[in-house]
Amino acid sequence: MGSLLAVGFDLDYTLWDHGRFAETFFAAVAGEVGGRLGLAPARVEAELRRAWRDLTPGHPRLFDTALARLGSADPALAADLVARYRRHRPPIRPYPGALPLLEALRRKGLRLFLVTDGGAAVQRYKVEALGLASAFDARVFTGDFPALLRKPSPFPFLVACRGLGVPPRRCAFVGDNPETDFEAPRCLGMLAIGVTTGPYAELPPAAGLGPHRRVRDLRDLEDLA
Ligand SMILES: [Mg+2]
């Protein structure tokens, strides 16, 4: 690998605490769901948090699972919660150290890119709300692609590189999720960096290639800049 020309980032749990997004939603709907099920809001909120913790974050069955555990099998209510979750727009901010790192990398002349899974509309909202609208030279929202072309496919990483005109072997990619963020960048020749700010720090390692380097949070990456 020659010297770095570009550094890419995942969004959720890499640049900000995605768990806060879910927690504010659970708090907002707990009273109403509790009212419909005849349960205390605190019990509903606790069960939603437990499902979030037990399942892979962002799991498509999150609301069905939590409602089933609360004794309700109401697909319409689960679907309603999913739809409202996608429209949820709480105030959010990046992790400490995220903006200084991005600014320092840019000052060094490195190009910056984003590769993020998840619903494209909500991911675009998050980028704006986090104040990152002009932070990246290339942004790839894989929700715009068919499922097979999202992470862990190498495709979205190649789209970012092509957008920048930079070969993958001159890039680093920073992410948190061992299922999606390290193997494809490594296979493309990128330097893969894992941050353990999110829930995956406590989960068993995934099969396949891990990151070349692991850091506790973005403030430990000052040497890249
Ligand atoms: Mg992530």
C-alpha cells in the first residue's frame, strides 16, 4: 500500500451513537404502545431496549420481537412502528472527536468518503442532522442499491473509489461492524480500521477477516491525519 489518498467511514456507531436514535424513539412511543396494550410505558420501553440489545441493531424483526415478548401479536402495530421509526427525526450529534478527525484529515489533503447501509432517506437525514452534509467528497447510501450490492459486498466501496478517482489500495476504511465493514475493504486492498464504540465491541468476533487495526474511538486515529 502506498501513502493514503482517501479515508472512508461507516456512519452508525462509527461517527455517532446510533443507539441514541433508537432510545429516543422508544421513549417517544412507549406511552402510546403501553396504552394500546394495557401495559405500563416503562415496561414497553424496557422491552424495546431489550430487543434492541438482544438482536443485531437495526434487525428487521425488532418491533415484532418486542411486541411478542409483551404478549401482543399485532402485525399492524409492528408495521406502524417500523414506518414511524423510519420517519423519526430526533436531534443528534457526532461522537466527540469525529468532526476534529474529519477536519484534520481534510487539512492533510486526504479525500473523505462515506459508505453507509440502512434506508437511504433516513441515512441522508442523519448525515444532514449530524452536520456532515459537506464533510465527504463521495457519499454512498447503499439503500439506493439492491440488497446484494449493499455491504458486505465490495460494490459500494468501489462506487466510492470510482467517484473519487482513487484506487482502493490507497484508501483506508473505518467502521464498527465485523459483519460488514472489514472484509470487503481488505479484499480490495484498503487498510481496514475497526472502532469499538458500538455494540459490536461486546459481541463475539465475526467469521472472516477482521480489521488490520482496532481503536477504542476516533480520537485514537489522530496519527492518520
Ligand atoms: Mg456501523
